[in-house]
Amino acid sequence: MKKSTGNMIISKPALRYVIRALPNKNFKIFWNHLDHYSILNIVDKESKQSSEATFTNGENLVFQSLESTNPKVISVFEKVLGLRLDNNQNKTYKTLYLEIDYHLLELHEYIEANDQVNIKETKAKLAFLTDKIKNLQSKKKPCDDSVSIN
């Protein structure tokens, strides 16, 4: 799960971008407004993955955290926030392979659409993830099932 904690004010247009960047046909989006904070629940209809973004209410909407393993949701939030979200939990091989699978599916769609810009970006993401796995393999102890990535 990815998490980032901090006090980053998010504008209404930026939040609208997050919601619009996740197509209705693939995602269900629910808001839960409480006294001091709001929770944005995002459910991927295909994979049934649930993601949760928490915001502090007040004069401004302040982003607190994102709990998600869905690469599409994470990348949209990273793009809107303009920063890389911290991973506060161990990232296992399984998680890395799931991310690679997702980006391979994305790459396939871009190749079919002949979208050269997104093809190049997705290949770069795949190369980065492959390097992470290679680094983990070189550091892994014989009986170690999960390794932390910083």
C-alpha cells in the first residue's frame, strides 16, 4: 500500500482532475464527509481494488494520505500532487510484478492505439520497475520473502 502523509493543500480543480482522470466505466468513486475530514473511496470495477484518499476539512481541503495498491490511482495522485508518494510499507516481489502486469496491459493498449508518447512513458516505467526487481534480487537473503524498498 502506498501512503503519504503531509499537509498539502489540494485545489478544487486539481481534485476534479483526479476524479475525471479515473474513467467512470472503470472506477466507482464515493465521498464520505465527516466533521473534520473527508474520505474519497475509489473502487476499480475490474480488479475490485479499493483505494482511499483522506483529506482534512476546513478553509482548504488538505491532502493527508492515500492508501492504494492500484498503479493507475497512485499515478493520478502523484501527477496532481506533483510529488512521489512515499511507500511506508514493504514492497514485495508480488506487488512489483502486479505493477508490471498493469503497465504491460497499458502498453498493449497504447501500441494498439499507436500512441507513441504514452508508449515511451510506459516503457520507462517498466524499465524502472525491472531495475527495482533486479536490485531486490541482488540484496535478497536466501530465506527473505519481502524486502523493503526506499
